[in-house]
Amino acid sequence: MSLLRFSVGNFCSIKDIVTLDLAPKLGEATALTDPVKEITEPVTAIFGPNGSGKSNLLEALQFAHDVIIRSATSWRVLDDYPTQPHFPFKLSKETVSQPSFFEFDFTIDETRYLYGFTYGRDGVVEEWLSYVPKQRWSKGFIRNRTETPEIDWNNSYITKTLQKELGKVDKRELILSVALRDEHPLLQKIAYALVSSLSFLPLGDFAQNERIQQATSLIRKKHFDLDEISLLMKAADTGIESVSLNEEKIPPEILERLYKFLKAMKELDDESNEEILSNDEAEKVIYNLVFTHGGKINSTLDLSEESAGTLAWLSTAPTLLQTLREGSILIADELDSSLHQKLLEMIIKGFTDPSINQHGAQLIFTIHNTNIIEHMDDLSLDTKSIWFMEKNQNGESSLFSLVDFPNHADANYERRYLSGRYGALPFLSPSTLRGLVSTQGSETAHESNSESPSPA
């Protein structure tokens, strides 16, 4: 799957609908006249101050992804709760009770699709699917909210037999979620492409746990190879020569299954789709990885002794490699967190270099490091790849692209951005900080004087 555009509205700080356009070359055209790889941007970088809504945009992608997976499965157990998961823009009375809007414009095997839905505290309000069989958009289905969902089908595309295959759809469930759960002959392919093509790398206060979970997920999904991990750690110049397992601390039955799986991988023998390990078992493996560092005297460290940068790369690199191999989409919040500038550049080049990115993989990430803008030419990026987010005085996030501004071939984009030409900069107040420090200093001095003994 390739993502052309993603739109979201009334979600967290995003009040009005904004659209992240990953295929600006497509313009207003409906049909795909060129191969998808030639019209999509392989890299999309989103800049903006803290609190501008950058993370909310990526969280909207994650939430829409989760609704497709869970609304007909795990979220059905929310019967004890009065409402479904709902995160509207809360700084306006108009939007608090309104549903959020999500829409994907994407391709599967060079066929273009438009799928979207509105989702509120009572579940699904609207849902729609269109596709381009030749030159024009054609309806797949349109669903409107009633006590029993009313669905307007395109009977020539989704026949009555296929409609019956879908069965009953609850008002809280997306049609695509039901199709995914029940393996619908036609719609499952679309649903699966949407959810399986998106990989997320969240960062934040719980980054350590997120990284561990990311690594355990790779084991559970059969994307783990110690030799490849070792090479990836070398590629980042972490000083790590190899990655191995502390076999003494891993239960023998888990170790036996893991090595059996690794052997099967090397022989390209994927006999079973079952998870090789449970989540708890995978964690036992991760926590017992041993990292051998080179030098005059080789030394080994375990996971807890490695730096934040090494852990960041350990959690990023395997997913990065998997994304490039599969031609899927990697979505990373604050990709530059704990990663060196040169390593960050290597990641970006991995997507912009066609000799590496042979399958049309896409990278979408938020970032604060403006050096990326300065080195756009070296990284094969252009103005279409650079986006900004900012909030207005009402707390509403807006999204816009560098291509929206008049620019020149020899323009210093980083300097222009930092000088405020494009907006999306924090309005800092060092005088406030100075005043706070001075106030504390005055109070401390006053207390000191009041406690001093009076002269005899």
C-alpha cells in the first residue's frame, strides 16, 4: 500500500479538517497516470514548536488504524462504558459532542481508494469507500448512522452475495473492521492493507517501555534475527560488535523454540503463521540480550546498561529495515530523539535513495532538528517533503507545507524558518524565566536576612 493523503478533523488540538498530502504531484487528478512510486514523496518531515499538534496528527493516524482493527473486536467489550473512545477538540462547545473525521487516500496494487469514517462517543456515524476502476471515482459503499446502520452499496462492485457475507454490522463497528475480523472475500484485502502497512514508533515519557515493547513485538511477529541486529548496530557506529543471548537466564524451553525459529528463518522456511513466543516470553529474550563492545578489551553489557541512543536505535532499526523490505509506511514521533544527526540523515537517505528504497516505502515523522532543512539537497528532499504545524490563539492546530511559500533555488530554508518566515515557531519569553529566577532570589535573600541574628 502507498499512502497518498491523510485527512483528520475534530481530533485533539485539530479542530478543522487538515490534510497531509504525500502525493502533491497528483494534484487534482483522479486516475493514476504514473507509477505510484513516482508521484509519492518517500519522506515527509513535520516541524513545529512543542504543543503545536505534531504528535496529535500522528496519533490521529494511530487512532484511525486502531478503530479499523478494534471496533469489531476488542472494543466490543466496552459494554460497561457509556461511550466509545473519542478525543474531540475540547476548546469549543460546537465540537465536544461531534464525531472525529478520518480519511485515507491510498493505493493497493496501483488501484486508488478513498476510505473514511466519522467516529464519536456512540461509535460510527458515517463510513464510506470509493475507488477508481478506470478514470473516475466509483462508489463502493456509503453508510449513514441510524439505530440499524443504513448502507448504500454499489451492487456491481460488492454484490448482494458479498453483502450477505459481511453479516450484521453493529452501530459501533466499522464495516472494514468487521470485514477484517470475519475475513470478508473482498473488503478484507482493503482493511488488511490499511492496518498492516502502517508501523508506528512512538516516543515520549515512556520511551524505554515503548522501545522494549517494540522489540518484543518484532520477535512475536517473526522479524527478529540476531545477525541482522548486529549488523544494524554496527551500521550506526554504536561501538557494538555483536548481539547475542545470555542463554543461562532464558528458560530452556523458550530458548529451544527461539533457535528453532531462527534456523527456520535462515532456511526461508515459514511453515507456520503462529507466534513463535508469547509477549511475556519475548520480553525474557529481550531483557537477556548481550551487547559486545569492541576495543582493546572486549566487554559485554546488558540492555539496562546501554545508552538511550543505543536503545533508540535498537528499537528503530529492525522496524526501519522491515519497512524498506516490505515497501510499507513508517510513522515516527520525534525521530531525532536520542539519535545523532548523521544517523538521522542515514535513515532519511534510506528512503530517498532508490537503490535502497526499492519497494516504495514511506517515512512520516515529526522532528525539531532544523539541520534537516539546511541539508535538504544532500538528503534528496525538496519543499514538498517539509511540513509545519502551529496553533492559533484559540488552541487550534493548522498544517501547511513549505511548498506553499514563494522560494528560490538558492534560498537558505533553515535560516528563513528560524527567522519566522514560515511561522510554526515557539514564542519564547526569557524575560519570564528571568523574572521567576529573580523573584526566587529576592525571596531567598529576604528569608536569609530575616533569620540573621540582630547585631549586639
